Amino acid sequence: MSSQQHPLSRRTVLGGLAAVGAVPLLTPVTAASAAGARAPLRSDARTKVVLLGTSGGPGWGATEPPRMGIASALVVGDRYYLIDTGEGVGFRLMDAKLGNWESRAALSDLRAIFLTHLHSDHISDLSNILSLGAYNGLVAADRPVPVWGPGNRGVLPPKTGTHPMPPITAPENPTPGTQEMVDLLVRAFATDFNDRSIDGGMPAPQDMFAGYDIPLPERLVDDPNGDPHPRMKPVVFYEDDRVKVSATLVQHAPVFPSFAFRFDTEDGSVVFSGDTGPSHNLVRMARGADVLVHEVIATEWAAQRYPEPRSAEDEAAYRHLIKSHTPVEEVGAIAEKAGVPTLVLNHFVPGSWPLEKWQAAQQGYSGRLIVGADLDEIEL
């Protein structure tokens, strides 16, 4: 836990736990929706999840329904917290009217950023938030805004498939963690930061944000290639006067560490799965939460993308897809096991798959299913 954060009161934690079982009240906006898509859900609640971008993977072009890169916000009163920073997050913050958006200062109410893992589709616009932040409200946020995420893996993952071993990028440090990544981004934009500070009087990077690695017990990080998903208790690593945030390792091999997050607030609790296959750690952490925001993959699409008979390379790619993500037919049973009353699908792979096919997530689940869309608001 950062020494700069304030502890969550006991009343706050108990208030969040007491909210278990609450069913969110959602109403669709009246604006016309895109062809084949519904209008976003709206909520006036003090505490709510906002799905900023719902497309999974690094590809461009999920246009029907329109989906930006993966990013979500948890709004708690007049502050919000970002979970992942996929492509287009800045535009979606404006679309969601977060922060002082009318003055082009959407980052003014940002309290912290949390990265589930360091795949490009989850962090591609972090550089935009940091490098353009001073001109989009970051100078008005509670500074420095912490950026929390996975630490340095320490060892490269094993090679899969039959292709030869490729040249290693940055062999002197091939697996930097979040703190190192933020420092490297500052160096990459040093010309801009220095020019705007010296010539325009803007704050220096260290006055606006800082990167932190989520701490894990040593036993969990000593062999990333042996067991990237060991059983563990959730680790509380961040608290302030609005939220308590916990992390647990999930199954997104060969990526390590890859996290799910739980946010406990006075008004309820929400869990974000991050990218993961079925995970016992996730189920454990989600018990007692009000909302589970969970990624999903269409296995039918994966089989179509890599039709049989498959080459060794295609077989490796296919296996990676279906093992490191959660099939739509299985996600409902996961939510049922965790006992969460509301399941929200997110990080759709592919983002353009027909909406009605995602309804298969209701299989094995007795709660409320929301097939997420960009700019949906779900109250806790």
C-alpha cells in the first residue's frame, strides 16, 4: 500500500460488504444506437462502473457494435479510478463525461490507474494519458496519480510453436514491470516534457504521476514459467478514502503476472477479471461482490479462425486463445460459483461477434447478465 494513501474506514468496508445482493437499476439512454447495437445503459448512482472500451485484443475495427480498446472506470462520487488504458480511452472519458470534460479536462477527477497486465491492448493509451495529461486535466487531479500494475516478470516466457527463436527486444531488461515502464515512457517523451515545463511552466512528470508494482509474496513469483497461476489469497495493495483494492493472479499464461482486481466501496463491491481463463483465484476473490466484470471469448470464432486440420503453429495459437481466455459457455458457471448477482461481459474476443451469441453466457447462471457495450454504466 502506498504510504501516500489514506486507510479506508471500517464503516466503509462493512458498508461495502453489506451491499451484497443489491441488483443495479439500469435505464437505457434515449440516444439512437448504432446498427445492431443497443443504446448504452445509464445510472445516476454515486458509485458505478463505466465500460469505456469493451473490445479485446490488439486488432482495430470493431465497428458493429462500436467498441474501443479495453478500459473501464469505477466512479465513486466525484472521483474515478481507471482499470486498463486501451486504445481510445481519452475519447471515451470525454464521451462518458468524466472529470471536467466540458473544459477538456477529463482527467481532473482521476484518482488512480490500475493495469491488469501489460499486453498492448490494455496499456496502449497509457502513454497518451501521461504525455498529454497536463493539458487534459491531470494537473488538477490528486497528484501524483499512482499507476499500479504488474512487476517485472524476471524471466522470458517459453517459446511455443515451431518457429525459430526470434531476436529478443531489449535483452538487458526484456520484461520491465509497471514502475519501469512508466519511467521508460517518461524518458521516451523527455523532449516534450522538458519543453513544456521549461517553456510553458507545466508540471514535471514526477509531480503528476508515478508508477508502482503490485507486491506479491516471494513464493508466488519465483517460477513464472512453472506455475503462472498458483493458488493465493487476494492481496490488498491500495486504499484511500473511497476504495480498498485487492489483486489476485489469474490464468493468462504465458503472461505473468496477470491480475484481477476487486474494489470495495461504501456502496458495494466490483471485481474486474482482467484477461483470464477459468480461475479458482478469481472465484475466491469475487465471492460477496455485487458485480463481476468478466472477459469472454467465442470459441466458435476461434475454431473458425484456425480451422482443422491445423499446422503446429496454428494449433499453438488456437490453444493459447482458448486457454488464456474464458469461453462464453463457461463464464456463467464461474459467476454462479462466485455467487455474484450481476455478471457483466467485457473484453469481447472478437469485438464484432453477433450480440445474440454472447447470451450463451447465461448458461449455468441464475443472476442478471449484461452483455456489455461501450459507455454502459452499472451501479453497485
